[in-house]
Amino acid sequence: MNRRLKFGIEEEYFITDLHTRRMSDAPPGASIEACQEAMGNCFAYEMFQGQIEVASPIFTCMPEAENYLVSARTRLQRTLETYGLGLLCAGSHPLADWRTQQATGQDHFLQLFDDYQRVARRSVLSGLHVHVEVPGHLDRIQVMNEVLPWTPLLLALSSSSPFWDGADSGFMSYRQTACDEWPRMGIPEYFEDEAAHDAYIALLMRTGAIRQASECWWGVRPASRYPTLELRMTDACPRLEDTLCIASFFRLLVAYAIDQPRPGSGYSQESRWILKENRWRAKRSGTHGAFIVEGYDRPFSAEQWLVLAQQILGETARSMHVENVFSQARRILRNGTSADRQRSVYQRALRSTGDTHAALADVVDQLLMETSQEPCASDDLQPALCES
């Protein structure tokens, strides 16, 4: 077991006007330049001018990730505050109007808007992406197939996009519902191995359906630029401890998969049917959903599914010194996801004032505050120390 399995984290953020609490349509160019200067090579533009991304360096343990992301969020927040702007990390912005957002003027993004029209225009969304290395001698698709059935649990834990277009969407992750407007998002096609995946990509390229392999944006995919599996399904998390929990959980899943004699051998078309249903339940109900577990004829709560995960993954977690990931996930189940907290704030404010906009502004304030907080210092939430 490789305890130092390398990984990286990408967080996407909404730039928020601290006066109006709305997502900034076109923040001052100087503010973006200042953010870029603050983050250096780890800064990345997003599709809309009111969004930015941080793509981390390569980590070997969770404390490295925590230290870096605490610093990154702090630097960005302090930089933006100079311009009357704030940093908000969530799957959707409660007071964003997709109709007014301005495209980032780079060829790649402009091509997406030209190709996908209103689907791209509506895609005012922020995700949490996690890359985990897969050793070169292994088939990444087979490793992916071992991991895929668990991903709706990660989506449920990350859910942070209940509000869309100024209203409650009825979903815990409306971001994933909006993602379904795109082609080649959501659940990957069924591939037995990397050769089958490469043949599919070659077909799409040959017929002009895509220009490059990276235009397959599945919730989990083999990265085209790095020797990694990339988790894309999960919502951006305002609380950094939730980000770290989900990143650690995904890394654990990949580590377990690569340690199997025949990773992915149990994944079938039926597995994919169940995966699609569980993803629907996760985006609709989050951690309150009832999930299907292959081989069982009764539904599992998120808590029961997590117990099963600990039974299956526990030995791998202990060997990696990340067994606290299960207590971290239980803390999310116990205290609620971001979507739960956002709804609670909204409903409380709405009962008090009767003003929908004011209630949504309170949700924005909550998200701004959580984005700026450092992870909880409780012992069971701290990642294991890096090995020397």
C-alpha cells in the first residue's frame, strides 16, 4: 500500500459583491490580476468573470492540503476585500443571475459558449475536483470502475447547491441537475477497460463530436493531462474541513481500488444502473436519501452506507493513517451538509422578515463566513500527520 499516494485539489469560487451580496457580474480587472498575483501558477480562470479557481500543487498527505488551502482562501479573501468583494465557495450562488454573467474572454471558454449556447450560459456552478494518482502499470478505467459505485455518497456529503436562480430548487445539489444539460457529464459510459475508453474517445474525435479528450466531463474520469483519476461530481464546499474529508475519502477509495487483485471486476451494467439511481437520490435528497447497495434488497441510509464503507475500507484507511475520514464524514451527517445549513438559514430568515431576497442575502453571508473559517480544531477532524 502506498501511504503517500499523491493527489491534488481544485476549488472553484464565486466572487461576491459585499454590498449587494450578489455574484459579481464583471469584477474589476485589477481585482482578478491581484488574485492571480497572490496565487501564482495555482490561479486559474473560470468560464465566467465572476468565478476563479485554485488548482493546488501536488500533495502527499492531508495536512499539506489543509495548510495550502487555508492559505489560499485567506490570500484570496484578503485580496478581494480590498475591492469590496468576497470569496464564496459553494456549488451554486444563492444570488447569482446567470443571465447577467459575463464570459471570460479566453478562446477556450468562448468556444464552449459558442458550442453549447444556453447550456454553457446557465452553467454558473462551482465544483470540487480531486485528482489522485494511479500507478502506471494499472488500468485507470478498471480502477475507476471499482470507485464509481461509492461516488453518490461523496456527492451527498458535499451537497451545497439547493438554491438556483434566486429560489429553492428542491434539490440538495441542483448543480448536478444543471450539469445534466451538458453532454458527456454525470455517469461515465460503461467501459470494461482503458482500451474500450480510448476507442470511445477516438470515435468522438474522428467524427468531430469533440476536439479533445478533456471534453468528456464525467463525474469521475481518467484525466487527460495527468496520470490520475479525477473526481468531478462533488459540489464545492464552503467549510474547508468538508473539502478535506471528501478529498481524503476519494483518495482512500482509489488506494483501496489499486490494492485489489482485479480492480473493477465486479462492476457491471447493473452496477451502472444502480449508480445512476443513487446519483439521482444524492442530488435530490443529499444525505437524507435512501440508497441502493448492490447485493442487498433493502435501502441503506447514508449512515448505514458509511458503516459499510468503514467495514470494507477500514483496513486500507488504517494503513494510510486516514481512518479519521469516517469520523469526519459522520460529523457531516450529524451536523448537516452545506445544503442543510443554507436551507435552515433561509427558512429562519424568511419566517422573520417575509423577504425572499433578504433571506437569500443571509444565506450568502453564511457562506461567506464559512468559506473564510479555518477547519475545526477538534481531534477527530484533524488529518494524520505527514510521514517523514
